[in-house]
Amino acid sequence: MEYNTQLKKLALPEYGRNIQNMVDHCLAIPDRNERKRCANTIINIMGNMFPHLRDVNDFKHILWDHLAIMSDFKLDIDYPYEIIRKEDLHSKPGKIEYSRPDMEYRHYGKTLEKMVRLATELKDPKEKEQFILLIATHMKKSYIQWNKDVDDQKIFIDLCDLSNHKIDKRNSNMKLPEMKDLGQRNSNNSGGKKSQQQKKK
């Protein structure tokens, strides 16, 4: 009796031993046209194994790539797609660079920097003031995630720096909402939801 552990290792185990045997048979066919017909049949069988993936983009292309892999890239046919190269199969992905590795105020986030830049360009004074209040309030919410002790002046100083001193509210009458009990309110809300769920039960 032969055990699978004694047989050749499968390149793509998800297709099973029978599909691999079909690919090996296809490799041994001497006639090029017959080989191509055999390859098309194998592709159809492979596709039928995973019908839920047929709506995936380039599904057929992926199947032909898998056929090439299972043949160890030795199947000599005219592929309908440009298949993956063997040398690219095990290559390491390139390093992804951070778009802003030099962000000084990471806890506020990159989107907030864009919002500050937009606020400096607003012309309508009333609209600009409301937008700045919104930004500063959001900054305060973000800040207390890292440090519970924060006053409005700290937020205004950071806002001034972020705007290159174009927005300076350090000596203004702007008042930000109190958020010291924000975490407690969230806990109470979640507790209330649990109580309601328990009552329903």
C-alpha cells in the first residue's frame, strides 16, 4: 500500500493528487496540440472545483498560473495569459515605505493635518471659526487616548504648530468641550446595552 507521505510532494495541495496526476500526464503528451487540449480540460476541472471563485477578477488567469506551478513550469504550450515566472514565485515583496515617516504629531493622524491645511485656506470667517473648533475638538479627543490630562492650551499650541502659525487660538476665547468623563460615559453606555440585552433574555 502506498501512502501519500511516500509520494511526490504536491506543489498545490488544495487541488489534490488526482489533478497533479493529470498535469503529469499532460506533460508526457508528445503532441503540442494534444497537450494544449489536455491543459484546457484540466483548467475546466480545476475551475469546477472552486465555483464560488468564478466571480473573482482574473480567475482564469490564476488557474493557468496554478497549472504552470504544478507542472514546475515545464509544460510547453501556448498559454492564453502571461503566466507568473518561476523566479518571481518565491521572491520577497518589496519594502513598503511609510508615506509620512517624519510626522511630528502621529497621534492626531495624517487626515487631521489635511483638515488643518484646508482650514487655513477658508475665506469665510464664520465658517473658518466653526471648522477650527471642530478640528480642535477632534484633536482633544485624539489626545486623551494617549494622555488623560490635557488642557485646551496644549491643543491650541499643537494646532498652531500644525498650521505653521496660520491658526493661533492660544489667546482666544475659544472653549473646547470637557472630555474628562468621556471614557466613563462610553463604559456606562456599553453597560446599559448589556443590561438591556439581559432584560430581553
